[in-house]
Amino acid sequence: MKKTNPKKGLLAKAQKRKNNIGIKNESSLHRTLKYQYAGPGGKTEAEVGSFVADGINKNGEYIEVQTGSFAPLKKKVKEFAKYGKVRIIHPIAIRKIIEVYDTKEKLLYRRKSPVKSSKWDIFDALLSAPELPLVKGLTIEIVLADITEKRIKDGKGSWRRKGISKLDKELAAYHESIIFAKKSDYMRHFIPFKKEEEFTVAALSKQTNIKIDMARKALYVLTKMKLIKRIGKKGNAWVYVRG
């Protein structure tokens, strides 16, 4: 993949996106995935009912790229599903590179983010829309990738970032995708327990080497999807079995 040349106007490109009606919040990452999944013979920014889809591929499948929470998609996906199959593309940065520029677009430094992400981060996106995967005809595709986040030291950003603003995100390298089209796909990837085997949040955390907080989010979503169910408590811990 070609590297971005900072001399080509990072600020100008960002401002152009902000001024472009309909894609004002679109990052380079979002745009790349939108065109990739719409593919040859497809189209982008297509009106579907009262909404606009990121794309429609040549097979008539509606494409929606979502980098954050799925909450904004709840009504949109149900509307699309009236007309055909729908695919949500959700990129997850298993490796994030942060580049910081000054206001003259000179690269000040480049570093790797210490944050570690994985397929389990899908539950952060689903937390506010836990029943969305149950929509008939919906496929969710996780894209595991290296992502470059470009920032600018302009004094206008969050105090946590010491005034550094986020500018753009780019796809640096693609690793793999994981497709969830059926309930069994979620069971295979996220429920490492046998039928009728009892487990808790702590047990899932230990078995899969994920943090307790992520295990808790996962079990909340999977319960809402009716893939698992609570059957009682052991002490203060809820006990689950496969649904």
C-alpha cells in the first residue's frame, strides 16, 4: 500500500471532506472500505428508502461501513433489510500507528499505540444495539487491520491529547476478515463452552484471555441475542449456559 505524502495537503483534504455534503465525517479509512466493498459494478452513496447506503455491490447487497457504535444503524439496517441483504463492515485496529503533524504539515513523530484490539471489540460496537445481528439478511464483517491515525498539533484538540486534534484515519494494512452471517458464527467465535456447561463472566475472561469488562459486554450482547441464557447465581456471579 502506498504511503501518504504529507505534502499533498492533509489539512486541505480534511477541510474538503468537511465541506462535502453527505460525507462530511467520512475518513479515508471509511472511504477506502466503502469503495472496496461496493466493488466493480457496484455504486456508492445510494438512496434506499429514507436513508442513504454507503454502497450497493453488484449482487444488490447493501453496504454500510461503521467504524464506531452500531446504535445509529438500528433503524437504517432494518429499512435496508426490507429491500435486500445488508452487510455491515466494521474495521478493528489490531495495530494502530499514530502520526502527529504540525500546522505546516510536517511530520513531528510517529509511534505505535499501546492499545491492543481484537475481534472481541465488536461488542463495544454492539453494546448499544445488541439485537441488531438478529435482523434477517444481515451479515456483519469484521475487518482486522493496521490503521494509521493522523493527528495535528493545532492546540484545538482534547486536553487529554494536550491540544492535539484527530485529523484522519487510513487503512495501512489488511490482515483478515471474520464474517458473521449466522448465529453459529457467533457461537463458534465467542462461546468456548460445551452445551449445558455452566460458565460465568470470570470463566469466559480466563478461557479466552480477555479482560473482565469485555467478557461482561460480550455476555450481555450474547444474552440479548438469545445465544446464551442466565440460569442463576453462584455467590455474586451470574451463571450462564448456551441458549
